[in-house]
Amino acid sequence: MKGTIVVCCFRDMVVEKLGSPTWERVLEMSGIPRDTVFKPTEDASDEVVLEVLHNLCKVLNISIQEATEAFGEYWISCYAPKLYGNFNILSTNSRELVTKLNEIHSKVIKTMKDAPPPKFRLTWKDEDNLLITYDAKWTLAIFFIGLIKGVGRYYDEEISVNMWSSNQMLVKFPPIAYASAEADEFCLEERKAYQ
């Protein structure tokens, strides 16, 4: 995920829920002028993103896990639909959305200058467990965990996410019996494509 988009999403979430002064304080503590406006098309280093995250946690007195999970829920419910609504990236359930990660990123990244799309290898370990491998340095993986959990909450599905290594995580979806017939067919096709 592009670092600037993470910061922009945090900004919108904090300003909407707690007001501009709280966001300006986070920026100031992060060594960023309080009137700085990040744009999704710009770039922010991983270091800047992590500094903002750590200072946001200090200001709000919350854990990194709480912050990244709030980020994930806000991202999927509010920010992504506003930013990418015209891409029709949402799906009928969490399993379908997660298995479309590469397709989604390929569509979205075309609108951003000098931003190569992330590449995910998806390997079904069994019917409900998907191993996601990110084929690059994954400094911001903590946000991805929050995003996947946010996807589960968005679709009102119980999803667990566990890091396997610095670039791999295992996502456990609800049993396929709870998904729609259309999603079942989609997921079976996806599994065949990745095996």
C-alpha cells in the first residue's frame, strides 16, 4: 500500500472523528508542519507513515493494533469507496475481495504516478485458509492485517489473520458454506488459478 494513502486515510479518519486540532498535533509530534496536506498521488516514505502511526497512538493512548484495525475498518467502509468508488472494487464477501487483490491494485495503480502495484501470491492451504505472500519488502504489513480484519467486519464475517513471516500472512475465512453460490464458484476458479 502506498504510504501517502495510509496517511491520507488516517487524516480523514482522525479529522472526522476527533477534529483537525488532534490531527495537527499528530503531525507536529511527527516532525511534520501542522498545515501539511498529503495528497494520495504523492509519496510518503514508510518511515514517515510509521512515525505518524506511533504518534497517533500516543495522542489517542491506543495500541498499534487498535490503530491499524481502526484504519482497516475506516478504509474499507469510508475511505476506499470515496477514493476508488468508480473502480467497482468491492465484492459480495471477504473471500471474494481478498482473492481479487492483484486485480484491484492493477486497476487502482493506473491512476498513480510511479507507483508499481504490489504483487500478492495467493495459496490456498485448505478450503478456508489462504496464505498471502507479498513479493517485496513489506514494511507496512501491520496495516494490511488491519485492512483484512476491516474487510471481515465490513462483510460481517469472522476472519482471523496471522503473520507467518515478514512477508506472509495466513487468512482464515468463515467456512465456505456461509458464502453465496456465486462466490463459491468464483473462489473455486481462483484456487485453480493459484495452484
